[in-house]
Amino acid sequence: MESKERNRTKSSIDELQARGDLFTRQLINEKQRMGQLQVKLDDVNDKIAALRDSNKRKAMCLLNKYTTTPNDAYHRVDGVNPTMLAENNQKKIVKKIREQTG
């Protein structure tokens, strides 16, 4: 009786250990697969971001090329006003010179 019970216990332990080993192998394989997929996802996201930036630059250049306003201050689609930037820079320079000369 005792040997049958011992054999049954041993076989159930062996079965459970085999299932645990299988689950452990599957877990390791899934972690490796997740790592590979994450690397590929990051690579694709970088490519998408680069393509979007490229398309944005091309669209702005194209829109700037075909604007019809004669006023240079309104000639840029990206909102940069070169005249205002120049005036602001000139004011800063004048202010610094006045501060230095006292």
C-alpha cells in the first residue's frame, strides 16, 4: 500500500514539475519575444516620427513656396515673423549697450 501511494505521489510530483518546467520555458520564450517586439516597435515609432517630421518640413516649404502675399512678415507659414525678430534683437542689443555705457 505504502509503495503504491509513494509511487502515485512521486508521479504526481513529476507531472507537476514537468508542467512547471514547461511554463517556465514558455515564460522565458515570451519574455524574449516581448523584448524583440519592443525593439521593433521602438524602431518603427522612430521611423514614423522621422517621416512625419520630413512630411511636415516638405509641406511647410511647399506652402511657403506658393504664398502670394507681398509682405515678407506674412510670407511664412510656420508663423515666424522675420521683421519682428529683427526688431526685437535690435532692441535687445541697444538695451545691452545702454546698460554697459551707463
